[in-house]
Amino acid sequence: HCSDNTHHCQSDMNIVGAWKRGYTGKNVVVTILDDGIERNHPDLMQNYDSQASFDVNGNDFDPMPRYDASNENK
């Protein structure tokens, strides 16, 4: 979506320029610090790396959000 005129990608990271130089992101691990990651979400599960994941809220290796009535997972 960053290389067409429809979505108007507003990024200052020069994504298209990096792609033109051959950078793809292959073998790159990105860490996200959040209150929960849905590791089984269709957009994430193919590239989810359990060895690079940790749940600092639950002090375990399963970062799945806790959905409860108190909404304490924030």
C-alpha cells in the first residue's frame, strides 16, 4: 500500500527506497512491547516467533491478551 497513489502512505521511513535497494526484512526479528499479542491471529501466526516472545504481565511465555469483564489487560 505504500507504493500506490490510493492509500497515500505517510511514512518517513523510506520504505520504497529500501525495497529498491533489495532490503526485504528477511531474517529480521521485530519485538513489540504491548499488553498482549494475539499470536494466533491470521495476520501474525505465520511469522510469530514464540522464542522471541514473553508476557511481562503474566511472567510467562504466552503473550495472549486476557479478555475479562474488568478489562485489566491494559
